[in-house]
Amino acid sequence: MQMSTKYGKVGRHKFHGDPKRFEELAYFVSSNYGGKVKKVADIGGGQGMLARILAKKYNFEVDVIDPRGWTLVGVTSRKEEYKAEMADYYDLIVGLHPDDALKEVILSALVRPVILIPCCNFLSEEKILGRDTLIEEVEKFYKKHGILFEKVVFDFEGPKNIGLVSRPSKLF
């Protein structure tokens, strides 16, 4: 498994990977969902930088759902594992590198719009899935269940910058 060796900072906070991803994804959410959704779940959101930007800059109500529970001061969080059944409470589910919650984020697309940018293969213990194969497996699931989606390459350093933006066919 390849992990990012890039480290970055947003203000005085350090992060693994490209810190630009938080601002880029927040802008994407605002541009595509502003005025349409209010309550956002940031799954596996770690420190909550994405949630902080979505809340403070774009006025979304955001909960970080992450069992590690190390969010920044002022970020609303739930220190628990995410389950797809929780999706009903939110208008939008965001999984920016959701780690162990990957399967549950994918299942959430059955009932809510989802932005999924996977980082690691937490989908299959039997198969080694690289980034492209992992995304193809999620696409197969979406197609099988009639979930509408598009593949998006986000403007931050890869290789973990390709996502699937979906919505259940019954929702709209």
C-alpha cells in the first residue's frame, strides 16, 4: 500500500498528504451543494479541517464522525464508527479518505448523495486493490444498485485525488 509522504500545514495544524485537499473539496461542496443541503457528515474526518472550512467559510452544519476523536477545538464531532444507517440524518455524506469506513460510505450512496475519495483498500480483504481497481469496484456497486455517479479528479496532489460523486436515483 502506498501512502503519501507529503506533509503539509494549514495554519499551525499539520496533516499527512496535500493540505490543499481541504480547501478544494470544501469549494467543490459549496459550488455543487450550497443552498441545496445543510447537514454534512465528514466521515473519518480526523482533525476536522474539512469540517471547519465547510462550517466557517461556507455555513454548512458539519459533524466529523471518526472513532479516533481528535478533532480541532470548535469542530463538532461524534467519536464513533460510522454506519450507513446514520446517513438518513444528513443531507450529504463526504468520505475524504474514509479508511475503515469505506464500505459504510459506499452503502450510504443508496440513500444520500455521497462524495467519496478513497485512499486505501478497506473494501476487500481477499483482493489487493490499487486506486484504479478500487474505484472500478465502487463503480460496479453503484451501477448494480442504480446509483447515479460521476468520476471527478480533484485539484490537489494525487494519487489519492480521484473521487466518485453520487446520488441515489430515487432521491432526485
